[in-house]
Amino acid sequence: MASKPVHFRDEAPPDEPAGTISAGGTVLSLYESEFLAQLGERVRTLRSLRDMSRRELARQSGISERYIAQIEAGRGNVSIVLLLRLAQAIRCEPFAGKEGQ
């Protein structure tokens, strides 16, 4: 039974091409890049549905406008705590599915 080669978090697995580089300089796999792109789109959509500007979201969440722009563009590798702040500022349940919006 052959074991999979170990790779570090900031490296793309050898059998998977690198996706993009996050704002923090981390090389992301295509899967991770797609996840961040979808997350960014969701943040942008929810913000728009609440008629919030990035400036207003930044003020309410304590996260800079520039970083919110990076998140919405799929380039910000955001922590769980920052996701919670965004969810609270947008007034959505952080753990709810589509039915919870």
C-alpha cells in the first residue's frame, strides 16, 4: 500500500496544479482557489442584498475595505473569526445554509 506524499500547506500537491496566490502569499490549490472565489462571491452577493457598501461593511465588521475587496475577489485567505465578523455585520447566520438567508 503506497502512501501519498506529504506536502506543506503552502505548496500545491504534486499531482494538482497550483491555483492562485492568496493575498498572504500562500500558493493555493485549484480547489482552494475555487473555494475562496465562491466565498468572495457569496460575501459580495449578501452585502449587495443588504444594500451595504464595502465602506459600511468595513465599519460594521472592523475589517478594512481593502481586505473586504480582496475577500470578494477570492484573494483573501480569511480566518474563521473574520468570517464571523463579516456574517454578523451582514446580519446572516454564519452556519446557516441557503435556507437560512
